[in-house]
Amino acid sequence: MKTLLLFISVLYLAHSFTLEEEKEALELSEETAVQDAEPLQAEDAVEERQRKCIANGNSCKSDCDCCYGAYDHCSCWLWSCSCVTGTANDCFNKKSKCNMPNLKCDTRGQNPRNRG
């Protein structure tokens, strides 16, 4: 009887250790999944922004919609608005207004002291 009780205790102890290891492995895999999902969410946001991009000549609502080129902006005339190519000033305005810090506003012909 004592042997049976000792055998059951050893089995229970072994089972509890394996449960703890499985629980730790599960927590580790969940943390890894969360860490792996964060870059994917950022990539999804970039893809969503790219899907919203409107090419020149198509109708738009704001300068942020016209994002195929750095200088593109939304130009409205009477009741219709469309994406058109603009100037370096349009690029700098879009960079600040549309929260696009990585937008490159290249002004090659300008004096380097006067670049924004």
C-alpha cells in the first residue's frame, strides 16, 4: 500500500513538473507571437497607406491621398479635385501635414544653406 501511495506521489510530482514546463513554453511562444505580430502590424499600415495612394489625374480629397510622388498634391478647381505634380513647397507642406517624416523633398538646384 505504501509503495502504491509512493508511486502515485511520484507520478503526480512528475506530472506537475511537466505542466509547469508546458506552461512556460506556452507563455514563451505567446510572447514570441506578440513580438512577431508587431512588425506585421506596421507592415499592414504601410500596405494600407500604399493602397490609399492615388495616381496623378485621379480624384482626391486631400494632399495625403496623393502619395505616389513626393511632390504630388491635391489640386481643386471648381467642384473637382485631382492629384497633380507640384513643387518642393508642396512636398514640405505634405511632409508636415500628412505626418510623413521619411518623405524626401529633394531640392537639387537650390543652395544647400536654403534647403529645408
